[in-house]
Amino acid sequence: MGKSFPVLGFDVGATKVAVCLGKSDGTIIGKGRVDNNDRHPDKVLPEMVALGKKLIAEAGMTNEDIVAIGIGSPAPHDIPNGLITTPTNMKKWVNVPIRDYLKDHFNIETYMENDANAGALAEWFFGAGKKARNMLYLTMSTGIGGGLILNGHLLQGKSFLAGEAGHICIDMGGPQCNCGMKGCYEAFCGGRAIANRLKKQLADQPASAIVKHAGGVDNIDMIAVEKAVRDGDDFACKLWDDMMKRNAQAIGLFINLLNPEMIVLGTLAWAAEDLFMPKLMEYLPDYCWAVQLADCKIIPSGLKRNIGEYAGLSVALNALFEQGRFQPWED
Ligand SMILES: [Zn+2]
């Protein structure tokens, strides 16, 4: 399969599903979104199929032209059986056989990966991680997820949970994490965890710069924190600094463990790049060896907010790559 060929991708998120028809060379042919937002999969799945079929028709193609479908979906799930099981932010999606549903409705071979792995594949094939042999991708958003490319292949792990970077414990006395453990990397640096902590901490401090930027304590998020840091607010700057030390601690651990040539960082690292990257590079030498650090290129996402469009496509392409039917970067 030397020539570029079309694949269809679905990136399932709690608020929306990104649907994208693209080519194996990274050309996007058509794209759209289906609203999710606490809706039932009985409503969402048929709309995903309808949009996928519309994109195929608009491109003057038929289902037979599409080589494979890829799905990126939030954990937890059952990858071998193609199920989304019980995602925390998608309460109505319980044991949904999404892979076979799409496969049956399109009559196209269909593959599934967790969303962080799908993001890692997207950066590897089309973004900042092109041609890397050893690469770690970290989502740095409401939660922290990871995807690992090792020796030129995605590492899935025995339970398809390899790369759960957000849930390594970095402090025995650390804060409670959503996952049940304490002191997880995500409990320190995940956007949701930080926001939840601040909502309690700043509940009686309406004059705080963070609360002002959020427009009320209940609306605190990382955007409000970032704005307060840019104001030079002491509390916010100290918070940011502590967060960046924790980021350096975790990322330093990954560097020593894996000796990757590249680490690609998601949302927060590109959305607030000037506040994020210099601090990270300042603190990293305290948390990993100099040789591995010098050999590791650490950069924000190349695909940025478009990563969802490439994620599903990349899941399909990686399945074909592992079967010897697709060679990335051949041109
Ligand atoms: Zn955890």
C-alpha cells in the first residue's frame, strides 16, 4: 500500500466527538463534530455514523474506498472487546460496544485505542514527534495521560494501560487522586485537581486574583490561574512554580526511566508555552541525569487544538502499520 489512502477517525471526548475523514499522508478531507455532553450513546452513536457517511459522500467516495476506521476513546475501556466501559465524565456510556457498532454500520475494519495513546500516535505520525524511535506524549489538560512510542512501536501493555503517566505516585503524603491513590502526578498537576483544590482554598477569598479572573470561585480553572500568573499575583505565581517543580519531578522520572529522544507535551504546554517551558527546563536538571536530558528534545504539541482530528485517523493507521500495510513518513 504505497499510495496515500483514506481512513476515517473518531475521537470520543466528554463534550464532543471529533469525526474526521483523512488520508494516510495527513491530508484532512473533511471533518465535523457530534455533541456528546452527557447525552446517551443511543443518540450519539447514530449521529457519529451519519456524520461519517456524510463526509464520505461529500468527498465523492463510498465506504469501500475507506481502508480502516480508528477510534480514540477515554479510559476505562476494554480494548480487546472494543468497549467503552465506565468513563468518569461520560456517565451514560456504560459497556458501549463502540468498535463493533461502527464496524457493522460502515462495514469497514475498525480499531480502538485510549485517547492518550491516540494523541501520541497523532503526534508521532503527523505532529512534533515525526520519525522518533522513542517518544513520550503527555496530555496536560484536565487530567494527565501518556502514550509511549518505544523502539518504533506504540507500547500497549498487558492490560492496554501502558503509559498511565498521570498515576505514578510522586509523593507518599500527597493529595488524594480521583483514581483512589494518593500523591499521583495528576493530583498535583492535573487541571481538574488543581481547580478543585483552589475552589476549597479560595472559597472565602473573593479578592483573590484567581477568583476575579474566573468570575467566581465556582468557575476557577487553569485559564484563570494562568491570567493571575501573568498579573504577577504572588499566590498564583507560587502555585505555578510549585506545579512546575512537580511537572519536572515526574517528567524527570520518565526521562531517566525511558531515555526517550523526545517528549511531546499537550494542552497547557502550548497554551501557556512561555510560562510553562522555561520553568520546566529550569527545574528538570534537579530530577534527571544530564546525559539523558541533553539527548531529549522536550517540546509542546505540534498539532495543538487539532490533535483530535488526527487522533482517530492515527489509531487506524497504527493498526495498519503494525500489520505491515502502512509505512509512515515514506515520502
Ligand atoms: Zn491517580
